[in-house]
Amino acid sequence: MTQTKVTSAEYIAEALPDPIGSGSAYMNVGTSERIISAVAGLALMSFGLRKFSIPRLLVAAAGAALVERGASGYCPVNNMVKRDTSQAAKPESTEITKSLTINKPRTEVYQFWRKLENLPKFMQHLSEVTQIDSKRSHWIAPVPGGIGKIEWEAEIIEEVENEKIIWRSVPNASVDNSGEILFKDAPAGQGTEIYVIIKYLPPAGAIGGTLAKVFNPAFKQMVKEDLRRFKRLIETGEIPVSESRPSGKTPTAEDNSMDKIEKKYESPLL
Amino acid sequence: MKALCYNNVRDLRVENIPDPAIISPKDMIIRVTLSSVCGSDLHIINGFIPTVKSGDVLGHEFMGEVVETGSEVRKFVKGDRVVVSSVIACGECHYCQHDSFSLCDNTNPNAFMPEKMYGDTMAGIFGYTHAFGGYSGSHAQYIRIPFADIGAFKVPEGLHDDSVIFCSDAFPTGYMAADMADIKPGSVVAIWGCGGVGQMAIQSAWLMGAERVIAIDKEPYRLRMAREKGRAETINFEEADVLEALKDLTGGRGPDCCIDAVGMEASGSGFGYAYDKVKQWAKLENDRPLVLRDAIMACRKGGNVSIVGVYSGFVDKIPMGAAMNKGLTFKMGQMHGQKYIPQLLEYVQSGQVDPSFLVTHKMGLEQGQEGYDMFTQKTDNCMRVVFAP
Ligand SMILES: NC(=O)c1ccc[n+]([C@@H]2O[C@H](COP(=O)([O-])OP(=O)(O)OC[C@H]3O[C@@H](n4cnc5c(N)ncnc54)[C@H](O)[C@@H]3O)[C@@H](O)[C@H]2O)c1
Ligand SMILES: [Zn+2]
Ligand SMILES: [Zn+2]
């Protein structure tokens, strides 16, 4: 288990439990890998199709294959290399941590998050969360590209009012993940500090490993943008947008291509 | 509607683009009556600030008339005349609530970009690249004002547009420069740059009780304006050694307060200028910090250096030893318009400052390229070109 990265002794809760790996008899592509495949595939396709060229067509073809695999849960490559990522043979979980300060009282910040129905307002990959009982909730996320949706159940496994919430997807959920959020008063009346840890099970094995390497940063960015939207929503009551980003969406691959221009700020000579 | 858009480096075009619409209930739409060029636009047009895309509408210093308000706008109704701060602030975050509006946590939808470039995000700015939010600019017939209650200010009856428009950007910037320089009665103030921002810094220095104001530039007509409108003493840096002149003028002490109102595109002569120009051209250095170097060297021991001239990336050969050993204080930043504008409107209303002398040219958007060429090349004694869209 990876160590929690919130280092200050005060904040180390009992280490966040790993999500429980789940499997399905008829799929050799685990669901998290399916989502990643579909997202990756769509990204590659749109990149590949934007301009006609042979390398780009190849990229588009690879993208289409990934989407297909994401949608069907069956991967010919996985089958060929006898690799079954859906069994998740105790893979290392991936962990994302982020902390930020919200200029609102702790109780207000806690309550907004604890009302799980609020989560899709700022978590872009979710379409709906419904509370089943005081511990259990039902989560729905559309698969990008409108090719279906995935659903899973999660339960709160520990909770201290106005201080922390720890949750985990229930075994045999279709997405294996767990998370923890801590709430703390920020010094000098600056509101509330939140510390968030999210763990999920990435696909195992060589291909999954490569994919994970490519998409963990994207996933990480997504979680961070979600939390930024949380702050903005709770502080201002809205998620501010500009004409160039009219829906407050997570930065896309195209936006990130701005990186190229920014590279000059990283000149090794300076 | 018509809008003046960036097409390529030093290539602007008037395009027909869709009218803006209200997106959030706190938005309002105004019909732009005046929109000014600003030295900051030049950094974008000349290609020194990245993340501008062709089709982006430029312009951030403006005023207009309210044509539509969102359901949560409380301060304004249709028909109100308003002047708007060039930085967009939410009014709710810790920074906004401590009057540091340009540091707003929440108004930059592209926060991930400055986070990477600068380590954190700051406020969005109208018409000022995607790294600063990708908001549509004011060189257009209409513009959407997010967080209208926070960023827009009603223009008092009886004031002429020309006197009011610079309360949007140049005046608060110059005023903040003077404020950060901590000018007190008796202070000797040196101001580099006699553009709109420098001229407003001169006016503001007097408001804060400066004993003397010394202005530095190379354009004779701008220096003349500093003398005639700003009662400043002047140094032409092409004709005199600025450091020597400043010592000679101040009893050998140097100015108490040094203001950089030039920024990263400073010009000069000699080795330092050639060195920076070559590095900037080769993209090894973004900014030419000639003025910053001079300000540090000239400043009196224990004095204040206040920077409002914009820097965007890395600078080179900053005399840190001088700054450290002389015990200087530095303050800098994008201006916090929302903090200063109400007070500045009062100065204008009472007649203590009339910034209208900065308007040297008025044009339509169609002459946008021409206007920016004049402003860049400083032809026809151009101080600020103002578009009436
Ligand atoms: N901090 C802010 O919020 C803010 C707001 C507006 C403008 N600005 C910045 O302020 C600066 C000035 O803006 P402006 O609109 O007055 O621009 P401007 O281009 O009209 O004026 C700049 C002046 O600096 C002079 N100059 C160049 N090199 C010089 C040197 N070595 N020494 C002395 N003067 C020199 C030029 O001749 C010119 O007159 C720009 O960098 C602009 O980006 C900052
Ligand atoms: Zn400006
Ligand atoms: Zn704010």
C-alpha cells in the first residue's frame, strides 16, 4: 500500500484502504481499463482525424480499436498475451492527493460535500449520485462518447462530522476506488483546508502499465480540476467560464497542447 | 457584431463574430462606447506573452452602457453608464476579500496554465490571452462582464467619457504603482516610462504628497506631457546617463521611490540592451529588464521599488547584490482595479485629476491595425488610441 502523501503528522489518518479489486467472468478488460481505453481511444481518434496523414490515420485506427475495446470489455490483444486485467491480481493502486483552501466555514464545506448528490455538480465524469441509506450511495458515470454508462455502489466506511469522510466502492462494483477527504480550519480565518486522497485500481500488466503512464496524469489533472470546481462553486455559487471555455470543462488534449508554447518558460539555459 | 481580433503577430483584423450572451446570472452585457489600447496589448501583439490564438478579441480598458443584466446583478440596470476594471474578480475568495482582486482564485477558467507557468493561478483579464482566462476583449461592439457587481462601476453624472475611460486600467495601475511605492509627503519619486501608466503614476504621486517627481522616457512629446500635464522634472534616457542624472538631481541620495512603468519591452542602448534583445529574440529570455536594473541601481538605500510594468517570464542579470545590500523593498503586481476605481472616480469628479489628456487619437475598429501601429511606433505624438466601436 502506498503511503498517504499528506505528511504533517496531524493529518495522517489511518492509511486509506485500497479499493477492493473486483472482476467479471466474461470480461478480460477491467472496467477502469475500459473507461481509460474509451477515453484514450476517443482522444486518439479525434487527434488522428483532425488532419489527414498516414501516421495520423494510424493513430485514429488505434483509437478506434481502443474505443471498441472500452465498449465491449473484450480486448484481442489482452487475449493474445493471456493478460486478464479484469482479475486485478492485487495490483498497486494509483493514488492522487490534492489539498486546497476554501474561503468558507468548515461546517459549510463539509456539508456541501457530505450531501453526495452535490458531487456531480463539480465532478465532471459523474452524471448522478444518489444516497441509498446513510452509508451507501449509487454512482453513475457516462462513458465518454455516449457509448453507455457505468454504475457502481460506494459506502462511507468512516466519518467524523466536520472532520473527515472515508469511502470505498463496494466489492464487485464496476469501478474500484476509494477516497478520503479531511476538513481543517485554515489559519488566520482563511476558511477551510481540505485534503483529498483518491485511490483507484489501474489496469495491471505491461499494456495497462503503459496506458496508466499516459493516462494517470490526465486522470490526476481531472481530479484536481474537479476539486478546483468544488472550491469555485462553493465560494462563488458558480463555476466561472469564459468565451473560450464556455462550460468550465476539464482542459482537453487540445488545450494542453498550449504546453508547447509554454515550454519556452522551461528553457534549460535560464 | 464587429470586433478587432488578433490574427497573427502584429496582424489584427476586424471580424464579424456572434454577439456575447449572458452565461451566468451575475453577468451583464454592455455596449462598448470607448475601448483603449494599452501597453500590455503590445506584449501580446508582439508575441511576448504566449497562449494567444488567432480570432481572440483584444482590449481590456473600456467603458460602456448596460444593455442586459443577469438575474443576480444588483447594482445595475439597463441604460447605466459604467466603467469596468480590466481584471475580473469574484469578490468571494480570500484574495478578493483582502482587496487583492488581480490575485482572485476563481475567475481564470484556464487556471491550469498559469499554475504551470507561475506556480498558481491569478485573476482572469479581459482580452488578455488564454493563460489569463481566454475572456473576450473590449475592442468590440458588445462585451460580457462576468461578476458585474464586483467589476463594473457606475459613472457619476456629468463626466465626459474621455475623462472616465482610463479609470478602467491606466489610472488604477498608475495609482497602485504610487501606492506600492509607499510615497509619503517629502518623498522624491522617479518614474520610468511616460506612457499612459507612467503619466497616471505621476498624477498619483502628487496626490500622495510627493515632494518631487522625476519622469524618464525617450519620446520628447511624452516627456513634454509629463512636464506640462504632470509638473514633473524629466530625463531623456537617450540623451543623459539616467543613473548619474538621478544622483545629481537628488543631492547624491537617489530617489526614495522608484516606479517601473515600462516592463519587459524596455528599450535602451549599449551592451545591456543588445544583450537582452538578442536573448529575447533567441527565446532564451522573455523580458528585457533594463528599467528594473536601473531602478535598483538608482534607488536610495532603504528605498522602495514598485513594479507595474509587466514581466511575463524570465529575466536575466538582475543586480540582486545591490538590492540586497541596499536594503530595498520591492512591491509589484497586476493592478487591483476594484479596490481603487471608486476613489479614482471621485478624484476625476472633483477635478483633481483629469486623465482625458491621454486620448490623443479616436478611431473606429476598422482602423485598429493603423491605431496599434501608431501606438507602437509612437508616431503623430500618439499617447493612447481610443476606439469608439
Ligand atoms: N500592472 C498592471 O496591472 C498594468 C496595467 C496596465 C499596463 N501595465 C504595463 O505598464 C507598462 C506601461 O504601459 P503603457 O500603457 O504606459 O505603455 P506605453 O507603451 O504607452 O509606454 C511605455 C513607455 O516606456 C518608455 N520606455 C521604453 N524603454 C524605456 C526605458 N528604458 N526607460 C524609460 N522609459 C522607457 C517608452 O518610450 C514608452 O513611452 C507596460 O508594461 C504595461 O504592460 C501594467
Ligand atoms: Zn492594460
Ligand atoms: Zn476572487
